[in-house]
Amino acid sequence: MANTFSQIYIQIVFSTQNRQNLINKEIKNEIYKYITGIVQNKNHKLITINGMPDHIHIFTGLKPKESISDLVRDIKKDSSKFINSKNWIRGKFNWQEGFGAFSYGHSQIDNVCQYIQNQEIRHKTQTFKEEYLNFLKKFEIDYNEHYVFD
């Protein structure tokens, strides 16, 4: 076969270090634009991005030439440098060490996009920790709650 064809949809979720509320409304769109640029420059397709002051959801069509871990590493590293260069945060900005990555089929794209875009509504009644643990349960990922968060 001469070409590689794929359809890989991944929702990536990670938080600020210690789940601090550092991404306020004034800076979040600039951060999301910057992250969109990182994803697109690596030739992946960013489908949607949104989050809350303490975490972010990135939904992307992933090209198979790069691992999810490498993409997330670059997103975190480059966006942290960007945020720190703008002096938006008192002190040094960092993302948490780990991340969640959850796969979806093509028929689920609209539902995932709606879920991500409705973060503000969802988090009126659910914390990030509750949301994240629900993802782990929904996707039947074995975990020890003691090691999920710092």
C-alpha cells in the first residue's frame, strides 16, 4: 500500500500544576490560539479546545507519525514558555506532569465537541477531579486514586 490512511480522534485532558486556577478569561483565548498553532504546525487537526481556570481539553485528529506523549510534551513545554514570556501569571506557570488521552470514533465527534464547549456549565456542578475520575471509569482505565493527582 503506497499511502497511510488513518482516523484517530483523541481528547487530551490535563491541568495546571497543583490544579491552580491560573487560566482566567482574559488570557484563555490567547493560550488556546497558541496551542492550536502548536497542534497545526505539527500537522494534526485541532477540532476544538476549551477548559476551565485549572485544566484544559484538547480534541484533535491525530496523525500516526507522532505519539500522543510527544504531542502533549510539546504542547505543554511550548505553551508554558509562551505563558511565562507574557508574564500573565505571578510566579512560574507549569502544567501538571501527566495527562489523560481518550479515543473516539468519527460518529462521536459532535458529542465530544459539545462536551468540551460546555465546560463552564458542567463545572457548575462537577469538579475537575470528579470529571477526570469519571473519564477513567467510563474508559475502564485501571488506576489508583492515590496516584492520579499530586
